[in-house]
Amino acid sequence: MGQSNKCGSYQAIFSRDFIRRLVQKPISLLTALSALGLLGLVIIELSRGNIYYGRLEYVDVTTLAMVALLVLRAVTKLHSAPDLETFSIALVSSLSFLFSYEAIYKWSFFLLPWKMPPLELREFLLQVGVGLILLTGFTQGVYKLKRASVIMLGLFITTWFFWFAIGFPQLWDGVKYYDAVLDLPLTGNMIYVLNRLTKFFWFMFYSFLYA
């Protein structure tokens, strides 16, 4: 049921009623067009064989695609909501998604925040603070923990613990930052897929939050 609702929300982009309402909400319309433009950029970069986008310090283009889809998810799910509310939730979901993941990622290198160097700690606290703006969606009744979102959260946690179990290897150097419980032979491509898989499950957790 959750999957069909999600597909239905993206299909709503092509409905006449949705387009009519969107035209009446200029900020939401601009937001949706920006998201579509970002998806277009992702397609162009992938067609050129580029996995990373250099103008944004080589961010992975799949991350850009997830951000764009989260924005479109908000616009389609809240097409009946006031214009500013739709825009704010789109902003909340995309920013919280990005910064919360980065906070979890940074925490994974230190485990205890007080072991972080001052600069790392400052960035971590900022990431946590921005990530927690997700709570505004719950206070407004826009978000709700449902079965699908809980399942995605469980898959995210399971995949992350597996990453720890194999030593938390990193793509840029292949070094294992912890003693591996599961000593598996790993390639760069395998580490990349594991990294992307964690972010995909985190993205799906956010996507299924809408009440």
C-alpha cells in the first residue's frame, strides 16, 4: 500500500488537477521546476559518464537526484496545502535528509562526540541541528511514522551496522577504520554500492514519512 501511494504521488505530476493547483501556487511551481531541472542535470552528468558533480565539490549525482525527488514528493503530497507550507516542507525534507545523513556519517568516525576535534564537533552540531528540523513536519501533522517508513529505517540501520561489521571501509582510500568482525574481500565498487545503499534507505525513510 505504501509503495502504491508513493508511486501515485509522483504520477500526480501529470494530472490536470495537480497542474491547475500548482499554477495557482507560484512558489511551489518554481520549486517543482527547480527539482525537475536538478533531475535534468543529473541525467546530463550521467550521460557524460560523471558520477560526481565537480561544481559542488564532487557531490555524488545520486544524492542530487534524491534531493530533487524529495522536493517533488513534498510538492505532490501537499498540492492542496498553502503555497508557503508546501515550499517550507520541501525545504525541510531535503535539508534534513542531507544534514542528518552527514551527521550520522561523521559520528561513525568518532562514536563519542567529545572525541571530535573542535572543527569536526562544530560541523557535527550544525548537522544535527539542521537534521532535527524534520521534527517540524511531525508537529504540523505532515509526517507520521508508518510501517513503510519504519521498515526503511530498519533497513538503513541494518545496512549501517553491516558497514561497521566489515570495518567501515571508505571509498577514497579503502582503509578499514575499525577491526572487521566480518573479514570480507572488498573492492572500490562494493564500498561505493554499500555507501549508496545506506543513503538510499535513508532517502526512502524520508519519502514514506508523509501522513
